Amino acid sequence: MTLRVQALSKHYGDTPVFANVSLDVAPGEFVAIVGESGVGKSTLLNCMAGLDHWDSGSVHLDGADLGLLTDDARALLRRDKVGFVFQAFHVLPHLDVAQNVALPLLLLGTPDDARVEAMLESVGLGGLGSRLPQQLSGGQLQRVAIARALVHRPSLLLADEPTGNLDPTTAALVMRALVEQTRLHGASLVLVTHSHAATQQADRVLTLRADGIAAR
């Protein structure tokens, strides 16, 4: 999976968010993006997945120009090739852990209980598949989110402040699971973060500013 962002600019009404953002992410590469609050890091991540619109420039995902695809085509591409991990976990409270992790496979029409259990084992949640989210700690919930994001073996993982709500010790465990699993599956990882500890594991660290993006 290759990700190419070229001269991307984004406004909200008359307010500029960022401009002239260009970067390439190679297959299997881990890129961390840092920057001041409000500079548009999460918005950029959403643009990379075609979840948000931009004003100029282009985003190519696995050779497909997202700006030329219909909303349905973008959704199908994301479902097949992209995984998401967010700061707020976004697990479904009425489903147990295994059912939450299984969702991407169900959406693809390829349910696989054995793969779900193996994924839970790999992030340190073996044997917890029948628990409900409210029975887990914040660190465990974030590992559920990682397992869910990776269970369908996406080519690209996008992570938005995945350790922002966690204490340093738990954050380190979550980052270890995140990096180990993306490396194991050969996925590219783009991580938006304020955490210095998280950036230390990246292949590259880029700083987003209002006028572009550059190596730190």
C-alpha cells in the first residue's frame, strides 16, 4: 500500500486549516505526524482516508485518486484496505469484545472466529472475548480498538492520538501492541500524536504547520 498526498489544502469556510501538504508513505512505513493543537492533524488524517473533503490537491491511496471516487467507492476502499484507531476507542458498548473486533470481517463478509481470537491473543487480551467493554480498563479498550483495526489485515493503519487518554505505563503497552502488530502484518502506519514517546518508534517524524509539512 502506498499513500501519496500532494499539495493538499483545507479550509473551513474562510478559515484556512493547512495548505500545501505533500507526503508519501511507503509500504510498511511508520510515519508520525506532530504539530500544535488546532493545526489540523486529525483533519489531515481524515483526508488521507477520504472521510473529509479538501479544497485543492490530491490524495492517492493504493494508486486510486480519492478525489475522483464516489462516496460509496471510497467507503469500499476503506473497508478493504484501511484500519482506524482513535483516542476515544469507539467500541460498541452493547457488543462484547470479540464481537467488536469481528466487525470489519463481518462487513467484508468473511467472518473468522479463529482470526478474532488470535488477534486478541496478540494484543494481550486472550480469554477476554466474552467481556463487555464496560468491564475493561482504558488500556484494554484501546487494545480492543487496535485488534479491530487490524483483524482484516489492512494495508494502511491510521491512528489519531491513540494513547492520549492513557497513563504513561499503559500508553507504552498500547504503543508496543500497535507497532508490533503493524510490523507483523506489513501495514503502513500513520500516527498523529503529541506524545514524544510514541514518535520515538517511528521511521519518520513530520511536523504539520499551517503552510505545509516537513521533517522534524
